[in-house]
Amino acid sequence: MSRSAKPPPSRSAPKSPVRKRALQSSAAPRGAKGRTPSPKTYHHGDLRRVLIAAALELAEEGGADAVSVREAARRAGVSPGAPFRHFPSRNDLMSAVAEEAQRRFRSAIAAAIAETSSEDPLVRFRAFGLAYLRWAMKNPAHFEVISSGKYFAHDQSAVVREDNAELIDMTGQLLGDAQDRGQLRSADLRIMKIAGRALVYGFARMNIDGHFPRWGVADAEADQMAEAIITLFVDGIAKPV
């Protein structure tokens, strides 16, 4: 296609936060005399950790599709072949990225629950859901890596599988405690677990896919909206006091 035959601008859905970050990153100044920023250095024995950190940065800046072993090596300041002792393939690197992202995700949820002084399981369940959404909205690319099966082989990562299972068990435990206290409208915990998961996952995906503007949700009010829908859900499953 010649330069004069440019296609008309697309009027499709708004760009997702992940894509938006990629565009901002590509438009950023390259520094003095057009040079790219100096590569990071690493201490002997830390290359694996530095490569994972570099890949997480690449995902944050340009989305998960921007991550490659070669680009992570460039960001880490090593030769293209150096990472392959730790990560023979992109799937191996993305598995390690997912495991680190999942660890951060779980830590954020555990911290939010620990900060809740109440022993009421529904209060703690609400803290769980809100922490889930806040982390997912703050880290859309990292959330997409751990929640989507297209970037690495989920079944091959025992760490991700076990962490996911523990989060599901935590959901069931909190709802089970609420049921034991007679706080829930329904006795079907399975439906409530799946409904809760669908709510937070769906809201997080709306953010990743850039749907908030068409629903009238501005960036500044996304956190407030997340809090409101979690409260609505908890109030809906709870028996009237």
C-alpha cells in the first residue's frame, strides 16, 4: 500500500489499558542523541530473577504479546543467548512471569484480608473481592497473563495451579463460614463461588478490553465502581439483618 493510500481511522472499541500503555511507551523520548535507556546490570547468579523482572516490565509497558526471551535479554543487558539456560522457550519465560505475577496477586489479597479487623466472614469476603479488582485494574497486563491461557501452558505450572486452587479454597472457606453463621440467603455455595468469580473476572476483563468508557465509567471512578459492585454482590447474597 502506498503512503498516499492510508486507510480511514478505525472507529472500533476504545483501546484497552494494556494497549494504551504500549502506545505511550513507544512514543516516549529515547533520551540523549536518540539512544535507548542503558540496560540494567545484574549480579552473578541473579540472571533468572532479572529476566523475570524485565519480562514483567515488558508486559506492563506493551502487553503480554511484547514479551520475548530475546527482548528480555536486551532489557537485562545480556547477550541474546544468555537467557536460554534458564528459559529454553518463551513458554518457559512466560510461565515464570505468571508465577511471579500470581505471587504478587495472592500477596495483595492476603494483605487486604489481614488488614480487615473484623472477624465477620462476609466483611472479609468483601475485602477479598475488592483486593482482587484493585490489583487487576492496577496491573492489567499481569492479570491478563495469569488469567488467560494463551500466553503459557497453565497446566504445566504447578505454582499457578496451586495458587489458583488456594484462592478458590479461600473463597469457599469464607462463604462456608458465613453459611455456618446463618448469614447467607442460599445454601448453594457452588453457585455463589462461581457467581463471585464471574463478577470480579468480568469487571477486570472490561477494564483490560477498554469497555469502561462506553459504560460511562471514567478512569477516576473505576475504583469507586469496583467497590460499589462488590458491595452490591455481598448485600445480594446476605440475609437481611
